[in-house]
Amino acid sequence: MAHHFKIKKNKAGEFVAYFMYNSEPIFWTEGYKSKASAKNAIASVQKNGPEAETVDES
């Protein structure tokens, strides 16, 4: 499993969605009060991410 999403609870008890690659977090969401909200965030990234443009600000 090279890359996957993971939902974990943070110290504040909120649900955070992580995008993992080779067991390392690449990015993560804000904390959500419900697991359903974290799952919705994952679904949004899966739906909208492939069409997102890359902006180079270098």
C-alpha cells in the first residue's frame, strides 16, 4: 500500500484525515468534530484533486 488515506484523532479529540505515502504523511486536513466530516474531506480531495491545476510560485 504505497499511498492511502488515514483518519486519526488528534490530541484535541478531533478527526484528522491524512494522505500517506510510504507510511509518511504528505498532507492532512484540519480537525473535524465527526468522523463523517473527515470522510467527506477525503471524498472531496478524491473528486476534485485530479482536476486541480498546479501553480508554480517559484
